[in-house]
Amino acid sequence: MEKPIDVIIKEHIVEELVSAYGVPHTYKDDLIQHIYIILLEYDQNKLNELIKKKQIRFYIARIIRNQWYSTTSTFYMLYRKFNQLNDEYATPKQNPNIIEKIDE
């Protein structure tokens, strides 16, 4: 019997759903990999049941939605927040108002 993750990979479910959410290209690969990590850590028997019940797409879509839109998700904390802070505190050459922001 095939492992649930193998079925998900073969059908490109995660990639398809991440694209459907309109995730910007700069985050797309990171989000896809992050979702696979979540799925690999999840109980494989439960994933198998979701595949049998044809509910796996909905389940993965919910994970993607929660990871992408929630400001408390692990994806937000690891990737989006870092990029926002990086943009906010860019070098003075890139952002002449940086000194004012730091002083606030």
C-alpha cells in the first residue's frame, strides 16, 4: 500500500492548492515545503483516512489557509515576519527614513 504522502506528492495537491491561493512567487516554494513538513509530521493513518474519504484536498487547503493568513502560524513567524522586519529595517541607503523608525 502506498504511503499517504506519496499519493499527495504524485498528485501535486499541495503545489496546486498553494497556486490557487495566489501566494506570491517569493513565498511559494517555502510555503509548499512547510506544508509538506506539516503533513509528514501528521499521523499517517489519519491522512490515509482523509484520502479514502476524499477529504484530503480540503484538509490541505485548510492547512495552507491557516499558515498563509494567520499571524500566529509557524510559517508567518519563520518567513513572512522575517521578511517584513527585513524590509522595515533596510539599510539607510535603501530606506532613508530608517533612523527615524529606529528612534520611534
